[in-house]
Amino acid sequence: MPSEKSNGRRARSAATTETIHNRIAVLRAERGVSRRELAEALGVHYQTVGYLERGEYSPSLHLALSIAKYFEVPVEVVFSTEPFPRIGH
Amino acid sequence: MNPETPSDRVKLERADDPKLRRAWASRARRRRYTVLYVALVIAGAALLGWAPRGGGVLQAIVPMLAMAVVIGVVLFVITQLNRFTRLSLPHRLLDERQRADRDAAHRVAHKAMAAVLMAVFFLACLVPVYSPPSVVFPSGLAAPLLFTLVMLHTSAPACYLAWTRPDELPDEDGPDRF
């Protein structure tokens, strides 16, 4: 039976490796929307859009839903816990 | 991140000033300034420790002027660090990512300061009290130590953010390139 200490360490490790993959950059390129335009529509700083695209920040549920609404697609089209398949592979 | 007043809009425009962003967008440059800041704090602490007691007016004025210059430069550098890391902006003008960053910086800084304060308490209070009479905390170290602690406490979140934030992305719509 794992100790509480190792459970805590595992939980911390899982928290740091939780990655939400997204297709914001692809959708943005498809629609011809600049980072700044998207940021203004979402009410965030445009650097935050960059952080989201680079996978360096996982958005709140509210922001994720706002992004999906902006692109008029279901949220699972934009975000996934699994990596999206690459085009041409 | 909704500017409600003209003053809020001015604050946001200043924070996003292209000149300021060009100066601080690179993490390497931010780290250099953080190192400069720490060096200045050490220099200030050394000056405080070195300041002669008694003597003539000139002997008192020279170290005081030197200290004033160091404090002036320290305040300038930390103000710039605060501006770039957006610590100078009110919480309501930040978006969720910036708020999370700020919260993380304050959390880390609080933990670091708690450790430093515990170490100082141990060395300055407990060790002299429970040691032989020959072991005393040098009173000349009190002012430099207090100066260092105040500077550390006030600047730790800004230093953490300046050190850890990655390079900013270039603005697609603007002319600035980093």
C-alpha cells in the first residue's frame, strides 16, 4: 500500500504533467484571425493567447468555452486531453 | 481584464508600451536585470555595514550620499521589474493567466521569505541566547540585515516572475520584433 507521502508526490507530479492540447493556432490560421483580435474578443491579453497556443497555460473552463464559442465549434474540437492527430500522418 | 475608467486604460496602455516591451520581452535581459538588482541590494547592505560611526561631517555625508544613490538605483530597477511583470497593475486589470502567474509568484515568495526569516531568527535570536556568553550577534549587522530583508520581501515576487517567465511572443500586428 503506497504511503501518504508517495501519494502526495504522485498527485503533485500528475498535476504538473496534466496537459490540455488545443487547436487554437490552427483554427486561428484557418479563420485568418490575429492573436490580438482573438484576445480582444476573449477579454484576455494577447500574450495569453500565445501561452495557450504553446501549451504553456491551460485555460479555465470559462475561457475554454469562450474560445469554442468564438470559433463556433464544440469545445472538444478545440481542446483535448490527448494530442490531436497531425495532418498528413 | 476590463478597463473601466480612463485611468485604467492609461495604465494598460503604459504596461503595453512597445518601447517597454522591447526592453523587457527577452528573458535573458530580465534575468540580467534581476542579477543587477541582487548585486545592488548586496552593495547597499555592504554600504550600510561599512558606514563609519562618529567622525566629521564629510565622513558621514559621503557614505550617506553613496547609500542614497544605491537606494535610488535599486528603486528604479525594481519599479521597472514591477512594470514589466505587471505587478504594478491592479488585480482587476489582469486576465486569468496573469492572475495565476501573480498568485504563484506571491506563493513562492512567501515560502522563500518564511525560510529566510526562520534562518535569521535562528541565527540572530536563538543561537546567541542559548550559547555561551562569548557568542553574540554583531550589532553592526542589524541594519544591513534589515535592509536586505526589506528589499527581499518587497521584490521577491517581481524577481521570481522576471526570472521564470519565458520570452514574449512578437506582436503579429505590430512592427516590433524581438
